[in-house]
Amino acid sequence: MKLEIVDGGDLKGYANLNPKTADTLKAEMGSIVLFEDPQSSFWGAAEVRKSAEVLQDKIVVDSLVLEASLLMEGDMVEVTLYDQPMIALEYVEFGLKPLAEGANTEDLVPRAAEKVHLLEKMIGGRLVYPGMSFNWPELEVKVEIMNTRPALTGKSFAKLAFEALRDKTGYQFKTVGISTPFNAILCIDTSGSMKTNDVPVKDVAHAREGLKDLAGDNPDVQAFLDRFEEGSNVSRGEAAAMAVLLYLAEKVGRGYGEKVAVITFEKEVSEMTFMDPESGDVRPYVECTGKDKALGLQIISTHVIDKVEEGGTLTDMGSALIKASETLDAFGDPKKPTMLILLTDGMTTSGPPPLKVLKEKFPDRRRLVMYCIGLGERSEIDEELMLAMAQYGNGTYRHVDNMRDLLEWYGRLASEFAVVIRGAQ
């Protein structure tokens, strides 16, 4: 049926039809209709409400739905009944893109997390579909539905039930088309079990050669990278060290002067220190700029491997998190977001309870995202604790058991700051 669009303003995501028009379409209240401009192929969808005040040749559509579909008042559209079951979403990724050039993007994701109640009020209960985008006035950004689970493909829809999402896996904010500068603290388990030689090397040649180019003529780093022969196994500690190198290299490539700190932990906690090449001051982080990159690669690769070789028998995650909170203060960038990554192949066996420390030392989570990575045998890892810490820190937990997946994950985290919104922890 061909109908003319009328902009209905805020209709809470609905489209109003004349009862006779609805009957012709065999649409009841709550049914979903598709409307598409056959010339431009722009389309949208909305739940039906009936109103005798609507003319039979019109469809009155919610303004936000029109904005997302790129249609407008006066457009002639083909309207059809959508008769497929509605998909229940478990996860949604929202992309954020500033509407104005030169807008503040440094803390865009944390600000979105702080104002999430406004977004929920604006679009909660509405239908979403692939590529849907709309303006978020309070944040002056365009929001796009990036990815969902289950995936929405073609003309398939789901109702955006924020409460259900929070209770399941949460939903995520990330920036689109812009890079968000953020500092990082990498906490690496160097206990004795990290000597275990069970991490397969596969599909890492490209990353290895890239790191070799970055290291230049540094013989120590070159020798370390030569250990990663395709088809061989390396120790968990070697795998962790290379992942940290890749993370630093990605940060260097971004060129934002972001700060990266590395903390190793077993029975004792050790924080890596770096000398400022200009002032001579010692600091607990490396700035990812050209002048620091070679020094950073050399120090990090040798430090992590040396600590693994020492290999204490205990694992003190809690004290590592205490040191991470001190490092966060040392960054001196209270407004810049910080990513905290904790990698372990086991469970905490000494020191204070990690989750308790996390809650005490990081009470303000607005500019923090924490990722936990389990490396090696799942049966040896306290995955329940890892998941709880990641959830408190607005991030996720991931298990990896090979070099390809480990490097892929670290490479992605080095360039993407995203916050996951969940229910109260």
C-alpha cells in the first residue's frame, strides 16, 4: 500500500494508521509495518497504533524513526506488514560520532556512560535495526547501531529493552570515525606457571615483522622476536611480553602521546620505570611518542621475560591493583580515560582480595575500563573472578590459548576505548 508520510513528532517510536488502512494491511495494534521509498531505497519500521484522526492515505510516523530512516514528511512510501518473529537482543554496540568538527572527543565515551539514562529515556522500547542512526542532542553526537547479538541482518528488528540488556551482557559505547586518546595500565602475571611452554604460535608473522621494523637495529628486541617461529610453542610469559610489545607499538602508531604503564606481579609486585630522555626524571610509564618507542620496546620485552624467568610461586593480583591505582594518579591526567588490562594464567593465591581492592581503589569508574584476559588452561583460571572484575570495570573478560587470538585482542584494545554498561554490580 502506498501512503504519504506525516511527521508525528514524539510518538515513542510508533506509527499511527487509520483503522481502515490498518485493516487493509491486516495490522493490529502492536504489529510492525515496514515503509520504504522505492526510489531512494530508504526505509524504516515502527509498531502500529490506530487513530481515526489519521487520513486513510497517510502514515504518521515518530520523528526519531523518520530521522533514523532518512525519510521525511511528504515522502511517498510502500507500506507492508512485517510478519516475522521479533528478535530478543542480548547485546548492542552503540557507535558515537560528534556532530560538530573540533568537538571534544577525549572523554566522549565516559560522558556517554554518565548520561546513559538520557539515551535510555529517548530510545528505550523502540525498534532498532542494522545501521540505524539518530542524533543524541544532550551529547551532540550521532548514535549508530553498530553490532548486535544475535546479529540483525537485512530487514530484521528487535525492540531495545535496556533493562534486559543490562541484566544479560550489557551494551557498549565506542567512537566511530575518530580516535579516543586514552592511557593504559597493563598488569601481567609473571608467576612460575607463566613459564609453561604451551602457547601455539600461528598467524603472527605480520605482527612479528612489524615489531621488527619498529625495533630497528635493537639486537635484544630482534632476538626476542625471533623466538616466535610459526608452528612452534612459546611460554605464556613470552606470549604476554609480545602482546605488550604489540600494544605499545599500536599506541606509538596512533601518535597521541598516550601513556602506558606495565606492572608485573607474582608474590611481589614490580612496576616498570622509564627515564624521561629530556629531563632525566624517572617515571612509572612510557609516553608513546617517537623518541620513546625504541627504549620502551627494549625495556618492556626484557623486563617481562626476566620477571617470568624469576617466576615466583604465588600470585598477588590484589597488590597489583593497588599499584595500578597509584600509577593512575601518577599519570596526572584526571580527565583522560584509562584502560586497565590484567592478564593471568591462574588464580590469586596471596595478598588482598582483588575484587575488594578494585572497588576500594577505583570507586569512580566513569573514566575506567578494565579488561581481564585468561591465558592458557581454563581449568587453572578463576574465570568467575575475572568476569566479576571486568564487569565492575565496565569491560569484558576473554580467554585465549594461542598467539593469534592474544595479539588480535591486544591490538584491538590498543586502539579502541569502549565502555560496557551493565546492571548494578
